[in-house]
Amino acid sequence: MDAVLLAAGLGTRLRPHTLTTPKPLLLVQGRPILDWIAAALPPPVERLVVVVHYRAEQVEDYLRRQKRFRDWVVVPQGNPRGTGDALRRCRDHVRSDRLLVLNGDDLFGAADLAQLAATAAGVLVHSVEEPKRFGIAYLKPDGTLEKLVEKPDLPPPQLANTGAYLFPRGVFDLEIPLSPRGEYEITDYVSQLASRAPFHVVRASFWFPIGTEEAWNRAQELDLSRVIPDRAAV
């Protein structure tokens, strides 16, 4: 299975640190965020497809030096137009029938990603107390996904979209429109897939988004070895 890592963002909320280093390469406990993500990927993943843009040469240099995955490719996202645009640029580079897709700048638990990878199609969610800060999952009566709604005004707790997905390769055959903010959103792919077939909702036991300097600092104190054991190289 291929894993698509979205690592093209500017990391503006973590400036000035990201003025010289792309956010996925910021260090957490001495290791780049991207390295923690690679370590958390489940055994079926044998190949990385990494979308790059901002300071792409640094991300490519990390991939050349890392020892976890021998098989990897970078996909430049020139003129970035959103996460949906990033994914669709991977069409000619993905080889597997199913693909794991993750934001390249958050921390995920290995067991949760393994559970997600076992689905035919799905999204990883995590309970949050401030739903207005996140995209929120609405569930059907059978527990599968109905839709994702961005920052709704709902009482807590709610299930937030973590930015980790399992897609069938058929996702590349879908057409999505420009969003009101002028971007192609990966969540529009999710909505289309969920309207056609069961889209599973996997509840994460661990997710740590690194969206602010405060969160980055707190990540330095987490017991990450408990949720992200080192995986063998492939």
C-alpha cells in the first residue's frame, strides 16, 4: 500500500520557525514530525508518496537520508490550490489499489493508523472539546460517515476530522469543484465517496495536531514511544 503524505504547506502559524524549515521537518524530541509519521505507518504501507512545495528540497533531502522506506517519490505541488489539489496530483504516482492519506505535520498513533488501513474507505476522527476549531464528522445511524462540516457551532464533545484517510484508488476518478475560498478540498472527495458507499469512521486513541507554537512545545513532553513504536525498515 502507498501512503500519501501532504507536506507542501507554508506553516504560517509557526513562524518564525518555519521561515527556514518546512513544518513537517520541525523537530519533536529531536526527530522531524515527518519521521514520527513515517514510524507510525502500519506494516501494509511499503511506499511513500510525498507532496512537496515550500522548501521542497529540504523534505527531499530528509527522504534521501531516512532509512524507514527505500521506495518513495516526491510530487511537486506547484501553485498549490488546496489539499484536494495535492491529492489529485498524485494520481500518476500512486501504484496501490488503496491509499492511506495523511497530513504531514500532525502526530498520529500507530494502532489507530493500522485500524484505518484495515478499512475499505474511512476517516480517522478524535473527540474534541472545541468543535468550532475543527472539521466535524456527522455520522449515519449505522456509525459510518454522513458528512464532514467545517467548524460548526455545536456543543462539545464532537468528533474532529484528523486529516487521515483511507481512500480507494477510484478517488482519482472523481471531480471536485473549487471551494468558496478558491481551493480544491480533500473533504469534498470524502463527501462524494461517503454518498456512494459506506465510509468508515475510526476513532483515534491518540492524535496531536501541531498548529501553534504552544502545541509544538507541548509535543516535546509527550510519551510518544507509547503510541508510536519504531517500525522496521522496508
